[in-house]
Amino acid sequence: MPKSVQSPGISECKVISRANRVLTVAITWLVIVAGCYFFSVASPGPETKWEQFPSLPERATSIELTRFGYVRVYVESGSSYMTYLYAWQDQPWALYDAATEAVYGEPCEINVSSQFHPPSPPGEPISRSNADCFASAESNFYADVVLLENNEVWLWTHLYNGAGEVYSSLVYLAGALGVVLLLIGGMIKLYDGE
């Protein structure tokens, strides 16, 4: 019986096919990882929106988030008012009191560069402040407050870290794995082409 002769083109075809499969898996993997990153880490989500504070008792000139987690507004009369960032819906504006702030406040890191980019506020801001603040043992939140020219105060927040921090690390690791697969597929294809 004559022996079957395998042509060299068949094994080349198998190598090319293997390279294409690795590249397809790598590209699909990277698209999925990029989607997971965008929808869970980079994008704040639909529940995050600007919220309006109660009306200020006087015309304000500027606003700041304090390192103790209070929103402080300076008014034209020279005094200032504050409300607690963690419970602003339940507490009206009160005259600023440094002792109260230091005793009851939670730590915030003021005016940080952030990965979060809130949409434009609902009016023209004349003063703005932002901070990363402590929310719980597992998470923090990013807060951005603005004083608008019509004397309204608005707040935008985004909860992050905690389980989200572990999740973002896994997304980065998965992205690195996708890049490695892409490189392996490219090397197989390059090696086969020579």
C-alpha cells in the first residue's frame, strides 16, 4: 500500500489557524475587559447625578469642602455657613463652628486629581471644590460641590474602592492577560510567516 504523503501546506495551515485562534481569543478578551472597565470602573453609572442642597440663608461668594467632611460657604457679610457632607439632607445650613467640625467630622482629602469626571453642573459655577472622603471601612467616595451664580449649591458624588478596588485590580490583571495572549498570537503568526 502506498504511504500517504502529507504536504507541507497542511501543517502550515494548522499553525496559521492556531495563530488566528489565539489572536481571536485575545482580541475578544480585550474587548470584554475594556467593556467591564468602562461600565464598572471608569463610568460612574446612571444613579450618579447632581443633587441640590437646601437654599442658603445669604448670598454666597465661594464654597469649599473641608478636610473634616463639611461643606463650607463664605457669604457676602463676611461670615460663613456649613453643613455636614454626610447628612446634608437632614441638617440645615448653620453658622460655621470650627470646634463642631473638628469633633464630628470625617477625613477628606481635598482638591485631588480624580479619575472621575462629573458632567457639567446645572448652571454656571462661580466656585467649586472636590474631595475624596471616607465612607466606610471598605469604600470611599469622590465629592464635587459647586456654587452657582444663582446662589444654588449642588453636589455630585461617586462611591468607589472597597470591593470595587479588588474588582478594578482584577480587570487590570485580565487586561494584562489579554495583551499577553495578543503578543503570543502575534509571535506565532510572525514566526510562521518567516
